Amino acid sequence: REQAKKMNVDSLRSNQNAAAESAEIRIAKAALTVCFLFVASWTPYGVMALIGAFGDQRLLTPGV
């Protein structure tokens, strides 16, 4: 930090900004992954519920 002051540069701040952006990108990726997994895991149930409500109910056997 003192060396940066002697050189009159804000390299430490740019480093902090880069770290903050990197953290934001990781958070965004994690949020997108959670959303994708939520949709992917509930899609089969949604399809079966729609078939039961609006489709041919004979397709839904007790095994399904």
C-alpha cells in the first residue's frame, strides 16, 4: 500500500474493483445455476400435472 502511494498509482483500488466484479460474476453464475436447476427439477412434475388437468388421464398410471 505504501509503495503504491509512493508511485502515485491506484493499483490497489483497481485490484479491489476487479475482485468485486469477479465476486459479482460468481454470484450471478450461482443464481442462474440455481434458477436453471429449479426449473429443470420441477418440469417433469409440471408436465404430469398439465397432462392430468388437460390431457389424456389414461396416460398417467399409478407408476407414473
